[in-house]
Amino acid sequence: MEKYFDIWKKVDLFTDIDAAELEVVFKCLGVVIKEVSKDTIIMLAGEKPQYVGVVLAGQLHVIREDYDGNRSLIAAITPGDMFAEALCCAGIDESPVTVLSAFDSTIMLLGFSRLLLTCPNSCVYHKKLIENMLEIIANKNLQLQNRMDIIGKRAVRAKVMSYLESFVKKQGRNITIPFNREEMADFLCVERSALSHELSKMKNDGLIDYSKNTFKLNW
């Protein structure tokens, strides 16, 4: 358990909760830690969401399929990030998305009902957990709006710049994104060939430099 403390410190759900008290909190929430191999389905579209998850190692992808079976990559969940919390809060019976592991990963699951309801043991941190969860949901709504703004742009270059600039607040102008080229194209709703062509033009124009999934903004 101790080896994940550095990750837990970054999890917004545990903001303002002392690291020394995390084991008590985890016992209260009935936390389960699981190792999952690549391409393991964590939550299948159509299932009722029951657990809020945190990625401790590896990476998960959130996928949506349309009626024709076409897949869209909605999000990448990296260490310290949460998943399924908005679905659980919404109380829906069927998840509209599938969550699967993009690599061998370690995840932490906690029962949403134990998080939402008042702790029978009068846990002093329970109110803070609920406050943190409300803030997380609000921020996720803003992130969703940001993605809609990005993919709503008509030009590929505008989509790319908006996407890269969304990382600046946390990473500065030297950026590492969680996607390869195919995944990035899927996320931005553009053809991979069109994305690769535009990235090359942007590099030649001096706007960006890049290598694989690392980018530098030259402004």
C-alpha cells in the first residue's frame, strides 16, 4: 500500500487529508486495489456504474461506440486521475462508455455508495471527501466543455493548438500528451493522415517541435 502514497497525494479526492490517515479512510471506503493487464475491460458500456476508480499505475482509455460500431476515444486516464465518478454521481443504470486498460495497469476501486453516504463510524474526513467529490465533478464538466470546444473547431491546426495549449497550465510549454498519433487523431476527431500532415506543417512553420508524444510550443 505504501508504495502508492506519492500517487494518492495527487488524487483530488484526498485533498486536505493527511497521508497518515489514508489507511483509515481506505478502510472506511472499502478500497480494493487490482492489477489489470492490457486491454482488460474495467467497465463495459451498458453496465451500471458502481465503483469510483483511481489509476495508480499504467493508463486507461474511455471509449464510446456508436450504433455502427465506430469507436471514439473520449479520454486517457493516467496515474492520479479518477474515472466513473461522474457516472456514479448521475445515478445512471447503464454506462454510455467503456473503460479499458491501454497498458498493464494498477487501479484502486471504492464503492460509490460508501463514499456518498454518511459514514456510520463518524469518520472526520467523510465530509471533506464529499466536498472534494463535488469539486471534481464540477471540474470534469469544465474539461468536457473544453474538449467540445476543441473538436468543434473546423481547422485541424486550430484543434491541435487548442489541445496542446490545454496542457500549458500544468506542464508549461514542454508538453507530454497521453496519446500516440492514432489516439490523438481519434481524440481530435480527425484523420490520422491529416493530423500527421498538419503537425509537419506546424513544425516547419516554427509553431511547434515534437518527438513521438512530446511537444514544445514555440510561442
